[in-house]
Amino acid sequence: MSSRFLGNSIKFNNVYIVSTGTTCGPLEFQGPLGTYFDKGFNDHHCGEDSFEKAERKMLRDSLDICLKREKLKYKDIDIYLGGDLMNQNTTVHYLAREITKPFIGIYGACSSFALSMGLSSLLIEAGFVNQAIAMVSSHNATAERQYRYPVEYGVQKKPTTTFTATGAVSTLLTHQPTQVRVESLTLGRVIDYSQDDPNDMGRAMAPAAFDTITTHFQDLKRSFKDYDLVVTGDLSTYGHQILKEMLQRQKIDVVHYNDCGCMLYDTQKQEVFQGGSGCACSALVTMGYLYPQLKEKKLKRVLVVATGALLSPMMSAQKESIPCVAHAISLEVVE
Amino acid sequence: MSSRFLGNSIKFNNVYIVSTGTTCGPLEFQGPLGTYFDKGFNDHHCGEDSFEKAERKMLRDSLDICLKREKLKYKDIDIYLGGDLMNQNTTVHYLAREITKPFIGIYGACSSFALSMGLSSLLIEAGFVNQAIAMVSSHNATAERQYRYPVEYGVQKKPTTTFTATGAVSTLLTHQPTQVRVESLTLGRVIDYSQDDPNDMGRAMAPAAFDTITTHFQDLKRSFKDYDLVVTGDLSTYGHQILKEMLQRQKIDVVHYNDCGCMLYDTQKQEVFQGGSGCACSALVTMGYLYPQLKEKKLKRVLVVATGALLSPMMSAQKESIPCVAHAISLEVVE
């Protein structure tokens, strides 16, 4: 029996986006895409008494906005999938207590957006469930203190550093036709080019993005020209330049390409170093900014290559390099 | 369109176990099931210079044993799914660098065994892939220093504590008939009964096991009598007693029931407090001990309810209670 996967990719026939909810922190709200998000908070605490609870509030709000648009309740959804950056997927799991429906925790670091959307799509395409919610979140202050140092220490940053986006996105997928569908998924391999600097994630992740993009093109016999836009998750200014060079060295014509980490912020004016990262980065740009353009048919087909550095601070302390992964989904207007 | 899920459960028609590999640490090797495991290490370092690398070695060995049995290489498998307890799924992701095939990171704490087996089964049942490897690991020393204190501190333990099992299990699943199949999956809800003591996981997880078992019975119209054996993941002596009482209070006849945490060790003679926990606990007992009995038809059908405490030490410090989950799979002899 031949499987439905073409290499590491699969084409979907029956997966549609119904609704989404996007929430963000102050810098994302003040950034160039700020007006596209459903809700922006003016401070990093979001009215909660810890950053971790603030992240959970953003995620809950994104879910409530997503469901309210369709007049649905938590219990109306068959299954929830999600991940975040906090150790042991804290944000999604602690929120899942309130949901009382089956929950699948996934982890792909900043690639979790595409992984949760992709796995949800697989379950719907197979006819296993009718509706699934994919959700992700990240928070600058929770990620900084977990992966680097608490922001209060004021540790000086390397210029290659990226800035974890503060935000959350929930997306409802079903098998019933809407205006925009998830058209394909390419699952990533874990790639490690021996980069070991946790303050230079873009360089570490670029090879994973390269691998997934070239695999996607090969599996589905496509090129950049088949997309109105190709975005990588969060390589940011420096990393996305590396990726471009890697692609061009293979004689690949790079057109309509941008990086969510560069789009979410004004990297010239806002203090975000190389640009954005975190699960929320590609999720906010895709579902907040690109999805409405797909609905309005300003874009017809986009490829989202969410990148993730599968970094463990414990292993960095043991002098190991950083494994990275990129999962890609394509979104398409339903004609 | 009706989905294929019956409530939170699904029955499979085309998912079979081909092969498995089981590795364990010294206490598991000396325990009552020690002779059933493929490879036992005599010390917690497994010849590596850190506990984290030791855990990875155990996982790699389990994968190599699993594949060698079928004369397969890493690249022959369509997809890998896995999870472990180390922050950011360290063990599986750092090993995945060597695999160079699509990798899906899942996280369900100690329930990750059933979650990875269940998701692999969904992908095979749908015809998306032909072969999948589900893999999990845990290591007492890596888990202790992450969730509690480094073992070297010699912190005194509460009698309600469970003991994280040291071991790793890889399992190859396909759509081609073998002697034993994965017959069904029940995905768990995240349940929290306001237990906040990270040294009393059994009590925290029992309600999640209760929810998944009763849901499984309701969805598939079954009872304990439909199984030759029902095992919970790692409630251990105290927690499995709580679960029994919860079930009996609902007039449910509890027969053929045991807990993997009580089976993996001799809780009277070995210093493991209430018994075993960790991803490897239910995985070792199921794939090392029960699977051979299914192959030999000594058991016909078993239900494995892998429980997981989705604990974040950060949230425990913030006085939050512990979210828990249990995912269940049933394994059946192919007649």
C-alpha cells in the first residue's frame, strides 16, 4: 500500500480555517502589524500577578475570541492541540484544565505553530475529528528568564539575539469549506549544523528552514514562484539573509520571500535586536496579517515555514550544539 | 459528516506492532521484570559523562534494538514521534539529529508513551504513513534534578513520592498485519483536582486516570471484564488505591487491574517509595512485559492507561495545583 505522504509532505483536500483569535503584548501592538491583531495588551503582566499567568491569559483570550466569532463554546470542539515554550508546555496545559476536551500537547519550540496546525489538519483530513483548535503562545519575559536570564537582571545582549514575541493565537480548523484552506504540510527533520550559541538562533535555524523548503519544493514539485509569499518563522534579519544565501547557492530563485521575525516589528526603530522569535511570532504574522489577506484574495497561496530551535539550556551548558527543526504549511484561497 | 471518533475514543482496523526495543537502568534491571528487558545498564551513567547523555544513549539503544530486529535502518521509517520529561523534550530532539527523517515532538509527561503510540496509530490508520516509530525515555537522575533536587543533595523524600523510572522504549508500528495490534485509543482531558504537592503525584493523577478509564468504557461500551488486564501508567501503590476507590464508589467492578509503577519494582524490597513513574515506566511494562505475553497469547487484550502529571516547577512555586492527563491505548492479539 502506498502511503499518502509524498516524501515528507502531504496535500490536504478537506481542511479549512474557520476562525482565529490573536492577542499580543505591547511591542507587537505598537509594531507595524499591531492594528491587525484582535487584542493588544499595554503591559507584560496583562493584569495578572506573574508573567506566566499573563501568557496564559493571552492564550485564553485568543481562544475565547476565536470561538466567540463562531458562537461556539469550549465543549463544541472535538479536540485541542497546542504547545508553547515554557518548560513542560506549561501555558497550554494549565489552560487545558478549563477546556475539558481531549488535549494533545506538542512541542516544536517556535515551530509549534505549524506543527499544531499540521497535526490538526491531519486529524481532520483523515475524518477522525470534525473540528480542531490549534493553539500556541509565547511571552518575552517568561522565555527570557527560562532560556537566558530574567529581564530584571538587565544582561547585555549580543547583536545576533532575537526577541521572543509576546502573544497567543488560537485557530479553528474544520472539514467544512470556508474561504481559506490548509493545502499542504511538510514535516521537518531535526537538523544541526553545529551552532552552539543560544544568542544566535537565526544562524542555527536557517539550515532547518533550508531543508524543509527544499524538501517541500521537491516533494510537491514547486518553487518560490508557486507562492504569492513564502515566510519563514523567525530567522530574523541575520538568519533570513543566511537562508537566502543558502538557497541562492543551490541556484534556487528566491522571490516573494520574507521572515515573520522581520515583519512583526520595525527592527530599525523598535529594540528587538535581529527581530522576533517565539511560537507567537509566525502565528501572529500568519493568522493576524496574512490570513485576512487570503480571505480578501489579496494573496492566493502562501507557504509558512515555522522554524524552531530545540534548545535545552542544560545541553548548552554541556557544550552541545542546537538541534533545529522547521515545519511548513501552505494556506490557499478556496476558489 | 460524522467523525470517526466515538466520544474521545477511536477504534483502529489497521495498526500493528512490528517490533520494540527496551532498555533500562540498574534498579529496573534488578526489579521483578528485569529479565524481560532487552538491555539493562549497571549504572546511571551508561558509559556517558552526564545523566542527560546517558538517557539519550538508552533511547538510541532502544531504537537500534527495535530496528535491528527487522533489519531496518533509521531512513527506512516514514516518521518518528516521541517525547520525554527533560525540558524541551531534550532526549528525543537531541537524538533526532541522528535520524534525518520527519520528527514530531509530543509532550504528555509520563503519559507520553500512550500519546506517542496513539498519534502514530492515527497516522497509520489514516494511510498517511506506512511505518512510524513511537519513542519515549526517562531517567531518574535527570528528572530528579529538574523537578525536585539533584540526587547528590540527598534531600529526604516524602513517603508519597514516586520514583522516576530509568529506561527507554522504541516501538515500530505499521499497517501490515502482525501478531499484535493497537486496537483503540482514548485521548485524555486535562484534569485538576486541586492537588498541589509535587511529591504526591499518584493522588494528583488518579482523577485523570479515572476520567479516561470511564470515558473509554462509555465510548466503546466496555468494562474491566472486556480486558485480561488493565494497567495504569504510574499511579503507584498509593495512587492506584485511590483510583480503585474512585471507581468502586461509582459501582464499577474493578477486576484484572494493576499499576505499572507497582509492577516495575519490588516496592517492598527496592527503595522506590510508592513505586515507579516517568515515561519509561508504563512503556517498559507494556512493551517489555505485556507485549511478549500478547504475542504468546497468554493475554488477549490489555488496556494501558498512561498517566501524566503536567507539572511545571515554576507554577508549583506560584502555588498552582497540578494539571494531569491520561491517554489510553488497547492492545489486542490478532486472531
